[in-house]
Amino acid sequence: MKKAARFVANAELMNEVNRSTETVTKNTATFSSSLHDDDYYHLTTKTDQILGAGHRESSYLISLPNDRSNADGSQVTLHFRYSKNLNFKRSLVTVAVNNTTLGSKKLTAINANNDTLTLKVPKGTSLGNSFVVRVAFDLEMNDQSSSDNSQTPWAEVNSQSKMLVKSQRSNDLLLTNYPTLFIKNETYNNIAAIIPAKLTTDDFKTLTNVFNLIGSFAKSNTGSIQFYTKQPHKQTLANKNVIVIGTPENNTMIKKLNPHLYFQYNHAFTGFKSNEKLSIEKAYGKTIGTAQLLRSPYNDKRGMMVVTGASSQGVYLASTQINFQKNIQQYTGDAIVVDPNNAHYGYRFKKNKAIDKTLATKRTFSQHSQLIIYLGVAVIVLLLVGMATFFTLRKQGLLEKRRTDDK
């Protein structure tokens, strides 16, 4: 079954098969190949030609793995050529990423057949995991008004043009980073799902919703998902990214997690009780469902998603907001409440959004390293000036004392 599942999950293999059936044995190679070339992303796979005088642009989409975003140190290297019938005093190329201009270069006759340009992305520029590189040519001819089509200026972006993208995993324990915190290298990141032992129709629909979104972010089949119907050992929970689904009645782990929930159950576990974010009427608390993104109580450097309600219907309601990207992107906090009338609300409870607080501190220092160096130098200069002033005043004081003693 594992081999067959891996085969079906491998898009490359599935695209290669045009038969109605395929026999998968233990000897069938089913692992997916590498999905990207380290940190380099080519702008185009073939020569891209730009024709005509004036301002002309070409755009190139760069998509990183969904669990990563750009970091400092990225740069664009452009390989290009252009016609020699240009007014080189007024012709240039400009490179931008989204709305951030990286720089420009004047075109020259001597480099027309083989020109290059390397530009760095400014430090601190946030691009996310999908962005557009824009290459703009301003092409002007020597005699623009009297030229004909045979003299039309042109430029070409070579297939060697690429972008070096330094990237990092997002460190936010918020719904804006869900489900990518459960994804690593475009596959399932060691997930443990604790589910009810006996699944109802609503439970099956809930599971479908939860893993529909996670599955859409996974592009490889080499990851790991394990399902448990009882609470695993604490060491297992500490080493895995945990998803807990169910009611207090059909999943005992919900009861044990109750003190850690943002929306907690009453003492009888028949419904949710009010908190600082939402006043919950007793009967209403029995009908709603919640999806809560917690800091794992078993490992403070991991997240835990809890999808729960007092009934299986409530659990399903909560799952309807985490099944598609268009739904989850409505929420910027760490908890969702959904009621039977399809009214849904988002809340944020945790003050520190970092998954790994130590990593967040390191990244902050790294982003402001230049400022810290300047401040350090300024402090040293002030100390030196202060010491020089002190010794100067002290020396003058001693001289004045000697003059007084001489008198």
C-alpha cells in the first residue's frame, strides 16, 4: 500500500503513465526527484526577445517552496544582449523585484553582444515565497523619427539569467503560516495526527478538510504522517508536529489539552466557556467548533493544531475554515470560532508569535547587525572622549593645585 500511495502521489510518474492500469511492486522506484536547484532560480528556460523602441518590460515569476520566504543575501544576475543601432546615451536596462527597483545599467556598443548585470536585493526586503522579477529595457534609436521596421531595436534576456534566492523557514506560529509549519522541503514534516478511534461521517469530512489544505502544499511523497487513536508517548509528541482532532468524548487527548486551549471547555466538557476574547452563552458553547494553533506543551519550539468542538458537527464546522487557502488566508491570528450559522471569527491570543524564540532573536540581531555595529562604535567613541575629557580636567586641576601651593 505504501508503494502504491507513493506512486500515485508522484506527479512525475503519474504524468508518464497513459495506461488504464499500472502494477506497482516492492521493486518499483516511487521516490520523487528534487524539485528545485538549490537556491538558484532561472528567469527563463529559453531566450526571451524584446522588440521595439521605448520602454519594454518582461516579467518572470519566482516561486519558492511554500514553507519558505526570502531572506537577506538574494541577488539577480542578468545575461542579455541588444541591437547596436541604439542611442547609447539614452538606452538602459532596469531590474526590479515586485515594486522594489534593484538598479539600472546604461547599454553600451562594446557590450551589445554579451552584457551582464548583477544586482543585490536590498537588505530587509520582504518578498514572501512568490514574487516577480521585472526586466525593463528603455531602447532609443539614434534617429528615432525616420527609422523603419528593419531598424527596430531589440534586446534579449538569455536563459542563463537567474536569481540567487536566500530563503528561510517562516518562524511565525500564526494562521498566516498554516499549514506551512507542518511542511518541510515541500513534503509532510513528521506529522502525528491524533484522531477518534471510531470515525463518524462528520469525522471523515473533517479529516478530508484538514488534509486537503496540507496536501495541496505537499509536492513530494517522501514525508511522514502517522495516525494515532490514543495519545502517543510524550517523547513522540515532543518530536513531531501534532494535529489533534475530535471532541472531549471521542478523543481523550482533548481533555488533557484543555488547560492549554485558548477556548477551553467547561468542567463537564459539554461546551466552551467564555474567555477574555469572547463571551459564550451556555447553549451556544455546545454548538460551536474551534481550530486553535497552539505552542506545543510537549515542545515549545513546535506548533500544535487542535480542531475541536463539543460535537462531531462542531469539529467539522471548525475544519471548514482550514480546508482551502482562500479560507485560511482570512485569518491572521491563532484561533478560529465557527457556529452552525456559518458565522466565523478569528482571534489572536499569543503575544510572542515566534515558533523558535531563540531563532527569532538571532534573526533580529542579524537584520540589525549594521546598526548594532554603528551603535557600538559610537559608544566606544563617547567613552574615549569622556576619558580624554576626564584626564584633561584632572591634569588641569593638578596644575592649578601646584600653582596654589607654590604661592
